[in-house]
Amino acid sequence: MGHPGRRALRWVPPLTAWQKLKQLNQFPDFNNYLIFVLTRLKSEDEPTRSLSGLILKNNVKAHYQSFPPPVADFIKQECLNNIGDASSLIRATIGILITTIASKGELQMWPELLPQLCNLLNSEDYNTCEGAFGALQKICEDSSELLDSDALNRPLNIMIPKFLQFFKHCSPKIRSHAIACVNQFIMDRAQALMDNIDTFIEHLFALAVDDDPEVRKNVCRALVMLLEVRIDRLIPHMHSIIQYMLQRTQDHDENVALEACEFWLTLAEQPICKEVLASHLVQLIPILVNGMKYSEIDIILLKGDVEEDEAVPDSEQDIKPRFHKSRTVTLPHEAERPDGSEDAEDDDDDDALSDWNLRKCSAAALDVLANVFREELLPHLLPLLKGLLFHPEWVVKESGILVLGAIAEGCMQGMVPYLPELIPHLIQCLSDKKALVRSIACWTLSRYAHWVVSQPPDMHLKPLMTELLKRILDGNKRVQEAACSAFATLEEEACTELVPYLSYILDTLVFAFGKYQHKNLLILYDAIGTLADSVGHHLNQPEYIQKLMPPLIQKWNELKDEDKDLFPLLECLSSVATALQSGFLPYCEPVYQRCVTLVQKTLAQAMMYTQHPEQYEAPDKDFMIVALDLLSGLAEGLGGHVEQLVARSNIMTLLFQCMQDSMPEVRQSSFALLGDLTKACFIHVKPCIAEFMPILGTNLNPEFISVCNNATWAIGEICMQMGAEMQPYVQMVLNNLVEIINRPNTPKTLLENTAITIGRLGYVCPQEVAPMLQQFIRPWCTSLRNIRDNEEKDSAFRGICMMIGVNPGGVVQDFIFFCDAVASWVSPKDDLRDMFYKILHGFKDQVGEDNWQQFSEQFPPLLKERLAAFYGV
């Protein structure tokens, strides 16, 4: 759980004082003057004194090392002498100054700091005690690891018991500081805390019904963290803790309620969740559902009464930084169902809000609990849902739609009987008069997209698509955004089902181009890219290209090379180029040139930065990564047509540098491009192989999964082009590949690509690879049995057959695995089927009829059937 950082004290002084202070900051003894104003100049007003302390804090941050020792000592002494200032603002400022000095490596150099602060806690004077505790709390937040280390001789052994004494203090502020200090050490399981864990928990229980909200909030936060690290100590009290948290989740102070609500999120991740929570669901579900309504403040912040704002430009800070997902090469599988776990994170859609709030937390808790309890949740929910979804008040109705979306993943099976009636109601909500209802309806419908697509298209898909496209052109920006995201999800689920409606879809998306403000344009690129990925070559029709390409190219020409909006546009074009294939030819030259330029500029800037870090800024390497990925898209889409473009550019030289970049994502995208260029125009790759292969070999390091995966795939593609000339390079890569395929817990994608590449190496150089057959045949067979028939699988299996020809003894012990892998083929090419036939019959003849009977007794019935039917064994 992230804790909100301390807020900087904000105050804007009269210009003159500020300017004076700025000017004076150039004098060496000015830091003495600043501390003097902060601690002694009582005649000045508090904000000016505090400002003086904050300027000093910035100076400490920037160059404390160069403070003359007498100045540093004077500042430290003044801080400790004045931590009990009468003003809480000044106390807080001194506390910030102390922790800043402490985190500059000074905890070791200031041995009296912690003992003195702990001593001051005993003061009769409230201000002194509170000031010292405030400072200690900040130090515990900033230096928790150091405090629990031998470097300082383990001060926590004294500090933690000391803090625990103050849980019973008469002042709520001090009780609150004390819990907050101890809370810093829960997640790292500090030994001193673990030794006092039972006292800590007892003290927390004693404060459960404290009058002060800040104290209750810290108690809840502590219990949530203990649930994660010391559930063993909570289990005996679990029933009462759950009862307590049910109360607190309804606390009239929203900050307390939010901390308490985190408890359900954390509990859902614990194996004991089901048994301890089942009997409480009847109380918990209505509380969570109630917490999912927008608060009045939310509605004001969201301008919930503003229905049309599409003409209002976005403010730049509304636009979140995007993260580009670099290309990873994967293989098609038998079960082509996209895995739903990826999108579990996309919480409902009020990002602009105070980020995390009770509504979001309640929705997230309901979502994870739905995944734990599945259908068992519904008896508690369905009676509530009916009343919410048809409620006359829009705020209540909106929360009901959110509930429906939150449970979609976990309760899908149980919801199916109600969907034929619910989906049309939700589609109706898409045209509600309240924008916030329209936007949440978009999100919830996207959570049921998989079911919608599984029904006959005229039933729900067509009406949903028609209404969503209208919402993409809504007058409200939040609705546009929600509709665009929902439509992208629908595209992923519907794939080619959308082909009949392409013309209509493109008209809408292109119209949105002229209508959208900045932030939503970025989401629109994603919707267009996803459309291209989903319908593939069906997009390659002159009328579609005519609609889609001019606005994209216009944007492309408007954007400067250093504009980050290029990222989503390049990603989008990469998908479009791959889908359009030859249809992209008229546009490819300027796009190709610019990508090469982006890579070149970034590399040059990185070089300058490495040589003169004080003069130059580090480049944003995402420009290079996205450009490499678009070049991959072009190579994949245009195939051989990319040859002239490569011939006229220095991309191979640039690629050589990118493959050796320090940033893994750059290497990952370089290897993807290398593989795509190998397939598209090997004539330009071949002269570089001697230089490239050693780099590929060193990147077969499974610590960087995606880099390793793409390097492995590229090696396999190079094999297929090099043929027998691959021989000098086999030893550079083979041992690493065999080691990876035998590693426990290796991700499936990497295993599959590794198996394919080992097979391909064996296909072109069987003499070199076959001696190692026994070391990889078993994991090789198990990792390829679930892959659909395709070119890559074909070449890999040819390789394995050739290696068995060279070294039949290598496969004997694991022959059953080979039989199983052969049976995974649906329709191998005739000559490959012959190879399988020869090996199977050769083995059978070798061991004799009786032994074969015994051997084949171990086969599962299905395997036995398939081998008999296809290969007569």
C-alpha cells in the first residue's frame, strides 16, 4: 500500500521578501541567517519563518556536503533546541528540515539525534513532545530501512517499545504520531516490531473506538498491513477484526472509511479469505455497494452537471504519461481465447478524481471478492441490483451500473441467465441524459463484451456497436473517452465479426478525429490500432484506405519529432501498416524515413549525454523504441517491398548500436526488428551476421524475459535463411538455449520460442545439435504440444526428426513425450508425416512387438487412438 507522501507546505510570500531571500541565497553564511529566521526571529510572521526553513531545506538537499562544519553543527543544534516551537507550522518545518539532513547520510553522522528526540518525547510540554514526534515520524517514513539495520546499532530496539507507550497518551495528535511511526516498520517485518507484535496488536485493539479520525485511520492502516505480513497473529481475533472493519468502512470520515476499505482488498488475496469472510458477506456486500456511489464532492470535481464540454481544450496536466508496450513475439495457440486477466486492472473510469477514493476502492474490493466467491456472491447482490439499476436518482443508478461492471469477471457464469435482459437495459443507459451514467454504461458493457460477441450478432453486438459509435461522438469528453476505450475492448473480442460494419466504423472514427481534444485523440489512436489488429487484411480495401489514411498522415505531418504524441500515433500506424500490407505502400517512404531519423537522433543524443552528462540531457528512449516497433510493423506488412527502403538507409548500422543499448526495452525492440528484416530482406542482414550473432548470444539471458524471447526468435529466423552456413555460430547460442528450456518457472512464450529455435538450429545443422538431444527432448516436446500447426512449428519438428536420425539414442528414454508431441499435429504436410511415420515404425521395429505393446499401454486413450489412426502404430 502506498502511503501519500507528506505535502510540501505551500505558501506564497509577498514578492519582495521572496526576491530578497533569493538574492541573499548567494552568500555563504546565508544558511546561518535562514536557520536564525526560522528558529529565533519570533518578530517575523510564521509563514515567512517557515519559508526561510523551506529554502534552507532545499539548500540542504542540493549541497549539504559543502556546508562548512560549524554551519552544519549550528543548524543541527538549532533544530533540536527549537523542535518545541509554539507554532505547529514552525514545528512541522523544523521536522522536515531534520529528516532532510538525516536522509543526506547524516543519521550516522548525527548520533545524538535519535536519543535526543526520543528523550524529548518525555517532556511535560505538549509542543516539545508533539514536535519531536512529528520529526520522528518523518524520519521513520524516510529512513525506515536504515533504522532497522546494524549501521546504527539497531535503535529500533529502544524506539519501538518507546512508541508503544504513547499509544495511550491523552493527546490524539500524539497517539496518532505514535501509531504512524510504528506502522512504517510493519511491511519490512522489522525484528524489533516482531518481538513486540502482541503488545502492538493489543494496543491497536484498545484504540479501536478512538474519537479521533486520524487515530482510527492509522489503526485501520496498521491492521491492513498486518493482514499482509502477520496474518498468523490476527487469525485468533479475525471475527472481531472483521466486525470492526465493517463499522469503519462506513466511518463518517471518508479517509478512515478508505483505509478500512483497503482491508477487504488485502483480505481477498489471503488464502483464508473464503472461510473467514463467507458468513459476513451478508453485511459486507451492501456496505461496499453503498460506497460505490459518487460523493457530492466527486460530482463537483467531475463537473457532473456539465453535459457538454467537447469544445473546451484539455489542460496538459490532465493527460497521463503513456507507457509503450514494446513488441514481444508470440506464437498462436490452440485455444485462441484472449486471457482476461490482463485487463483486470482497468478500474472504472474516474481517473481525473482524487485518484484513489472510497468509490474506487469499494469497486476494486467487490471485483476481487467476486473473483474469490464467484457465484456465491450473487444471492447477496441480485436483490440490491434490481433496486439500483432502475432507480430514479441518477447517482444511485450509476452506482448500480458500476456494481454490475465490477462483478463481471468473477460472477460471469452466474450472471449469464440475466444478461439477455440486462444488456439491452445497459445499451439504453448509453443514451441517458446524465454524462456520468453514459460513461459508466460504456465501461460496464465492455466488461461483458465477451458474452455479447458469443451471441448471434443481430441480438446484441449490432445494437451495442451502433450505440457505442454514437457515444464516441458524444458531446461530453468523459463519455467520448469511455466509449473509445470500450470500443477498443469490443474490437478485441469481436475481431472479424466487425468486418461487415467496417465502413460505418471508419466513418465514425475519422469524424472523431476532427472533433476530439488532445487527451481523447490519444485514445482514438488506440481504438484505430486495435481495429486494424482485429480485422487484419480485411482493412486492405481502397475505400477503407481512402477514409483512414489521410487524417492519420495529416497528424503525422503536424507532429514534430520531439512531440510525445508521436508514440500512440506510431503504435497505431504500426498496426495499420501490418494490416494493410501492400495497401500501405503509397505511404511507406516518409514513414520509414522518419522512423530511421528518430532512431538516429535518439542514439546521437544518448552519445552526447554519455560523454558530457553535465551539458546534455538524457534522451527519452521511448522515441527510439516506438520507431523500431513501427519499422517492424512495416517490415512485417510490406515484406519484400521494404527491401529498397532498407537499401537506401543506414538502418543496419543503427540496429547494431540499438542491440547493444543499456536499456532492455531498446534491445527487445531491436531484436524484433532484426527478426522481421531477416524474413523480409535477408540480403541486407546477411553481411552483418558475423557481428550480430555474438550480441544475440549474450542476450539469451532469461533475467530479461522479453529481450531473451525476441533474441531467441530472431536467431530462429536467421537459421532458416542461413541454412548450413549457420554452422560456425551454433556453439555461441546452443548451450544457453538448452539451459533456458530446462529452467523451472520459465514463461510459456519463452519456452515455446526457445523450442522452435532449437528445432530450427537442428534443422540446418543437425550434426552440431543432435549430440545434445537427450538434454532437451523432454521439455522441447511438452512446450510445443499446445501450439497450432504453423510454419514455425513445421520447421522445428523437421529439425527434431533430422536430429533423431543422427542420434536416435538421444530420444529413447523420453520417446513417449515425442509420441505425444507428434499426436498434437492436426494436419502435417505429407513429407513431414512420412518422417513421423518412419521414426515411429523404426522405434516399434527396433524394440519388437511385445515391448511395443507394453510401452503403448502407458499411453492415455486419446493418444493411443490418434497414433493408431494416423500412423498405424
